[in-house]
Amino acid sequence: MAECKVCGKSGLGIFEVKEGKCPDCRRKEEEEKISAKAAKQSEAAEAHKKALGRAQSIWITTEAFVDSPVNRLGVVAGEAVIGMGLFKDIAANFRDVFGGRSKAVQDALSDARNIALNEMKLEAATLGANAVIAVDIDYHSISTGSGLNMMIVACSGTAVAAAEQS
């Protein structure tokens, strides 16, 4: 007969005790691990939520605020690369020949800009910033050898901790 090293329960079969623990102690240990992992994930989610809250604060394209001192924390950036896809390329080429706006391309660029700005927001928030100044957004296209195009949206700015306005 085997004995559990954790709870001291005896009278167990040798195949029931693994790593010196009875089935009840192993189950309890596994539940504690799961509980600890869930708590860690919850803390991480809360920290991410706080960072997003700080990141939503202030966006400006000028170098400084009027009547507000700032502490510069560093340069932050965000990038998004989108493939235009064969059908968007065909539609854009059609619009290029006949004129007019290409909603599909505009929507793709708007989505890419939002992704790049959100990346920059998160990077700024992790530095403890509540504002990003001198924001610059650039658009570039690259053509692959197969004739398909990709668009790059890159943004950058200076993450700052600005004094809260009352």
C-alpha cells in the first residue's frame, strides 16, 4: 500500500499514487494552477484595459500644447501593411482609367491607418504617456513582381506625459 506525501492518506494502491500524491491532492494542485493562471490572465487583461484607457487621451500634430508642460518619453510608431488583392487592384485600375473614387481602396487604407494608429497608441501607453504629439502619418505603395500592389501605412510621434488639464 502507498501513502500520499501531501495529505498523509494511506491505504492507496501503488498505481493511484503518482509523484507521491493521491488523486485528490493531484486534482487540487491542478485546480490551483488553473486558478493562478486565470488570475494572471485577468491581471494582464486589466493592465491592457488601463493602457488602452490612457492611450485614448490626446492626439495632436503640433509639437507642443498651449500652456501645458510635457515630459517627452520617446518616439513611438505603428505600421500596417495591406495587400490590395487582385480584385481591389482591378477595381482601382478601372477607376484610374475612367475616373472616380475607389471605395474599396479607401476603406482598406482607412483600416490600415486605424491599425497603425492603434499600435502607436499601445506603444505610447506602455511608456506611461497620456498624449502623442507631432503625429505624422505616411502612406507608401510597393509593387510586387507579380503586378500586385501592397500599401504601407506608417505613423510616428512623440509620446509625452502631459499635465492634466482641469
